[in-house]
Amino acid sequence: MASPNHHRSAPEIVGDLFSQLTILLRKEAQLARAEVSENMASLAGGLGSTVVGAVLVIPALVILLQAGVAALTDAYGLASYWSALIVGGVVLIVGIILLWVGMSRLNVKNIAPSKTVHQLQRDVEVAKEKASQDNESRRAA
């Protein structure tokens, strides 16, 4: 290892910088691949659960809505078509609200490798600081 008093030449500094930069970029690429893979696995699991849940919930919801129509018809003496319109309208509003909330959560930001981007920004800052320190030490020499 070089002693603190050893002054390196510009080609040595540039060579060292490119070597470290290559290693850093390789590691950051590995981190990004791992993070995207992890995010995609999580997304796939969530989508699978959602599909299975929807397949099971839809028939149950239809039966419950039919029961609601029958209950309105029996309890209030409404015509069955009015009961169906009331129940259908309420369910439509609730469905639109849930659809809007779900769509707002399906965002590309949730898949992007945010940790890697943050780490790359930190690496750029460190590289700038290192370059300015090397530049200052060369001027002082």
C-alpha cells in the first residue's frame, strides 16, 4: 500500500480511478439486477393472490348482491328492478373507488430499483469528492 507521503502520478490516479469505477459499476449493476428481481417476484406474488382472490370473490359477491336485491324487494315492497338498480348503483360506486385506489398503487416507481439509484447518487458524490481531493493534493505538491 502506498504511504501517505507518496505522490502518485496523474496516469496512476486516472488508472486507479477507472479500475475502481469499473468495479463499482459492476457491483451496482449486480445490485440493480437483484433489486429488480426481488421487486418483480413480489409483484408476481401479489398479482397471483389478486387473481385467485378475484376468482373466489366474484361469485360470492353476485350471490350476496342477489340477496340484497331480494331483501330490498321484501322489506320495502319495491319492484325487483328498483331494488336491483339501487344495489347495482351502490356496488358500482364502491367498485369505481376501489378501482381508482388500486390503479394508483400500480406504479412504475414500485418496481424501479430505488435503492440502487440512491446508491449510485451517493457513489457519484464520493467520486467527485475523491477527485477534488486528488486534484488539491496535486496542486499542493
